[in-house]
Amino acid sequence: MPARIIDGKAVAADLRGKVTDAVQRLARDHGLVPGLAVVLVGSNPASEVYVANKTKTTLGSGMRSFDHRLPETTSAAELLALVQRLNADPAVHGILVQLPLPAQIDAQEVIASIDPAKDVDGLHPINSGRLAAGLPALAPCTPLGCVILAKTVHPSLKGVDAVVIGRSALVGKPLAQLLLAEDATVTIAHSKSRDLPALCRRADLVFAAVGRAEMVGKSWIKPGATVIDVGINRLSGPDGKSRIVGDVAFAEVSEVAGAITPVPGGVGPMTIACLLANTLRAACMSAGLPPEI
Ligand code: NAP
């Protein structure tokens, strides 16, 4: 039987709807309107598209959006000064500095300068440390989205055997921590792992966050397992047109998996929805309120 397709667009729309309802309640009951500041330095075309989408979705949820566009030549000191102003601004509950940054700016220094309570990208060392320690933390949006998608198939992840391929600070590591917090048994694989296909074949849940087009094949997947594909890779076809594919060979893996996310339309839409959820959470925390969702 072909795999069930996990519809990331629908799950993301549902989450955005919950955030929108919660934003209305916060405004009505507490006079609090969550605000997200997005900082874009330079004119990377992909980043421009991401930022435009974030702004549109933020406004669509009823939150305030504060866009800051800085030239490619911006110095580290100028960007750090802007972050300090946003840290101090009570209307701003979430700060996102779009990566990558131009070469003259140290991204780690900028991330570390963001108030951890406003770090809706979840990349500040305090938040990654809290996540690793099992304490409440703002976690990165893409891994949060992956866990929500996995739970549409496995409402409880307790005892589930999960393999995460990739150990980046942005996806693989925080994803593994989130899964551990859900009581899954987690294996983190990477470029030096031995016999990756055999590691994956043991798993009930495989997350691919590698950045290698269609690397995960049918023979890697246990029949009935769930496959969450984080990869975004551009391939050019014989007609010269390019298409986006994931890290999983979707067509063949669909023949054996129990459930699978498509690319596009799987993990991608969840990332912005989780950014809104994190901003809502940061706004609630700033007012000493419990998380709304
Ligand atoms: P990254 O920082 O490049 O990390 C890739 C990871 O994959 C590394 O840990 C690397 O291992 C591992 N790896 C590379 N080649 C491998 C191989 N042959 N076998 C096993 N592991 C291998 O990438 P990332 O930021 O985590 O992103 C991963 C993918 O997700 C990319 O395609 C990216 O575009 C996509 N992504 C999507 C979203 C979304 O919203 N859908 C968000 C973020 C990222 P080492 O550590 O040993 O080098």
C-alpha cells in the first residue's frame, strides 16, 4: 500500500489558525499584540522571499511585524546596535536575524546578542542549552515543525525508535533533543556514521536533514515506517527547468513507508507557522502569561 502523504500545508494552516485565535484572545483579554522583528542584511534572493513570506504570514495572524532591511555593507557594530534597540523595545517580542549574513559579520556574535527571551529562532546558546537540559526553551522552528508532523502519525512518541540524519545546530541536534523530550529513543547520524542504511532500517521514524538530493532510498526504510524529509535541494531537469526535491527519494520510498512528507509541501510550510507559535509564546512569557497554545 502506498504511504500516507503527510500534508504539511494543512497541518501548518491549522497551527496558523490556532495562533491567530490566540492572538485575538491576547489582544481582547490582555491588550497584548505580539510583535515580530525580522532583520535582513543584504539582498540574498532566497532570503528576500523568506522574509516577504514571514512578514505576510505574521500580519495575517494579527501580530505586528517590524521589518528592518540593512545594506550588504552593514558593519557588525551597526547590526548589533539594531539588535540592542529591538531587545529594549517592548512592542517587539520576537527577533529573527535572517541567515546567512554577509562575510564581515559573525553570525554567532549576533545570535548571542539577541535577548534569549526574544530568540524565536531558538538558536541562542542559552536556549539550546536549556533545550539540552530538558528545561523550557524557545526551540528552532524547523525541528518543532518536524515533531508536530511526526505526531500526526504517532500521537505519542514514547519509546519510538527515531533516527535523525544530520547534526546541525539548526535542525538535527535540536530535533534530537525535542524527540528525547518526547521519550523517543534517538539515534543521531551524520557524515561519519557507519552503515547509515542499516541504522535507518531499524527506525520507526526517520528524519532526513542532510542537504543531499534524494539520498535516502527505498532499501533504507523499514516497511510501514514514517519518513520526515527536511531537505530542500534544487535539481535541474533534462528540460533545463529546475525543481525542488528533498533528501528522500520520494517516489520509491513512498512504496515502502507507512507515511511520508512531500517536498515541497511537507516540513517547509511548518517552519513559518512554528515561528508564529514561538512569537506568541515569547509574547505570553513577556507578560507572565501561560503559553496560549
Ligand atoms: P547542514 O548544516 O549542512 O547539515 C547537514 C548535516 O548532514 C550535517 O550534520 C552532515 O554531517 C550531514 N551529512 C552530510 N552528508 C551526509 C551523508 N552523506 N550522510 C550522512 N549525513 C550527512 O544542513 P542543515 O542546515 O541541517 O539543513 C539540512 C537540509 O534541510 C538542507 O537541505 C536544508 O536546505 C534543509 N532545511 C530545510 C528547512 C525547511 O524549512 N524545510 C529549514 C532548514 C534546513 P556532518 O556534521 O558530519 O558534516
